[in-house]
Amino acid sequence: MAADDIGAKHHQLEILEHFLERIDQERPALTQALTLALLFQDLGKLETFTEESKIFERIWTHAERSARILQQSRTLSQYGLSKDLQDLTLELIRHHGLIGHVIQCSEPITAIEPLTRANDQDLLDTFVLHAILAAASVEEGLMTEDLLDLFLEYRHGCLHVIKTAGSWRAYCREKMRHLGQASFQGSDPALQLLPLTPPAQDLARIYPQESDADDALLWRGRQIEAFERLLRLMGIPWVDFHDLQLASMNVPVAFIHHQKGL
């Protein structure tokens, strides 16, 4: 992997190379499935002519269409591959865009739950490698250091769920609490960019099924996460709520950039 060509840092690529080397040594079938998945991942983007394909084109992502076309055509079985290897390849193709969709905010974070369903770290890292390589192939120069960090951050979240035998719901709630705890609080109007104080009279109505509906940190974190998702949907992916709070307090932009390592 060449860091100079894709804008990533050498230490990031060393991490990815370590994943690949470990998987190749311990689970060579995953490496083979990854190679096949990279080869067939975009079948769903090809022009199709049957009525059935036109229907599925409207309701499925290209990743899901690619997996379906490959499965129905029995292409993999023509190579004499085992059923397990065929299934692995189809799974990689079916889910190769999930992390990217979450980063783009076209899907919520819980959409990547299938990546942890098997509780298999090697399989998770294969999913992550495929997601990164697929994203990097979309456009030259797309995979920057910051974007690669986001992919690795979501990989860290997946690994946490696997190692703690937890659930994505619990992980997300804890993440929201940390986000709420990290925000500045005070009476200064500059800090009040969002309604971060939970409306006690409305919480039970908004979250009727939740035992911790009065959790102020969780409420605050949810508001911030929703706001930051809107920023990303508006095409402002590298600005977060903390940056805006600092700016509203007249903190120099150069200092904010320095804090973010820009």
C-alpha cells in the first residue's frame, strides 16, 4: 500500500497491512473471499435488462444487487469454490458499503450491526479492509487521513461490541453520554447553540420505553449527535459541535485548527 498515493499516513497503512497479514496467516479463506469480493463488488452497477432487475434496482443498494446477481448466476460455483467461501464472498459484497454509508450519514450507526453479528474479529477486519478499499476506489484522492481515521474509529466501536459481548444499542447510548459529558455547559448564550437541557415534562413522552428517560447526559449527547449528522449531510463533515462552541466563544480559528490537527 502506498501512503503517498492516497493521502493516508504511513502508520495508518501499517495498521491495515497488519490486519491483512494476520488474516492471511490465520484465515487464508478470508483473504481469498476478500479478493473475490473486490472483483465482483460492483456487478450491481452494470446495466441490466430484465424486468426483475429493474424492480430490485429501485429497492436495493448496488452492493445488495451485486450479491444477488452473483448468487443467481452461480458464477462462484463455476470456479469450484466451497460453499463456505462462496457465502463469505457474498457477505463481504453485501455489506461492503455499510461503514461508508454511516460516515456519509445516509445510514444510522446501528446499520453496521451485521459486521459484528458473528462475533469474529478476523471477519470484522476483513469487512473493514474491504470497506476502505472499496471507498478508495470510488475516486482518486478520496481516501484522506481523516476519512481513514473514521473508518478505523468505527472498526474500534465494532471491536468493542464484540469483546464486551454487548449490543449496539448499549454502545450507542454510552457514546451519546460521553458526547453529552464532553460538551461545554453554562449560562453564557454562546454555549446555548442547542437545547441541551432535557425538557423534563416531555422526556417520558418522547422516550416512553426507556427506563433512563431522565438521563440528562444521554439527552444532550443525542441532540449533539443529531446536529453533527445534519452538518455532515450538508457537506460540512469536518466541523463538529465542539468547534462551533469554541468559535461562538471567540476562540481563534487557528487554535481550533491546531486542536484538530489541521
